[in-house]
Amino acid sequence: MGKIPVLLKQGTGLTSNYSTDGIYFVTDQTVAHGEQLELVMLLNHQSMGAVVRLCCCGNVVRVEKCDDQTGVAVAITKHLFALAPEMAETYLNAVMDEEHDSRNTRSS
């Protein structure tokens, strides 16, 4: 499983494990067990070459020392996918072009 950058309000981290309902990452930031976190995973969109942001809210369920960093496990309570702002127009144009091409193919 590849490592994915994580943005936190107070800094950054790097995932070492993630699933649909949880994430484990290491960071140099101080995080407390039971804390509610908002974080963003930066994902590369395969076909668009764009960055997709997976915005998550969750509860810290484990905190542990990992060498000079802190390991943090978060149970995700809600999430939202969003394109990076600079890619939103490109994505919208691609979708509209695809829709237009699809209509033309059906009417031919």
C-alpha cells in the first residue's frame, strides 16, 4: 500500500495504512487520544493527472511514539471527495465534452 500525504490543520503527515473506515499516519505534530481531527489525503487521479482531495473527519483512537514522530490511528466518521480547485474547471470541461460526444454518437 503506497504512502499518501495527509494535511492536518496544524501540519502534515504520511499514511502507512488506510481503509474505508480508518487511517493510520505518522506526523511530527502533537495529537491526543480522543481528539476529533479534520484531515485531507491528497490522491492522484489516474486518468486526469489531477490531485483529488479526500477530506475526512474522524476520532483519534490510538496514539503511539514512532521514533521521532507520532503514529496516529483515526476512525473516519465522514468524508468528502473534492478536486483541487485548479483542476475543477478542467474536470468539468472533460465531463461536458464527454457528454457532448455521447449525445452526438447516439443521434448518429
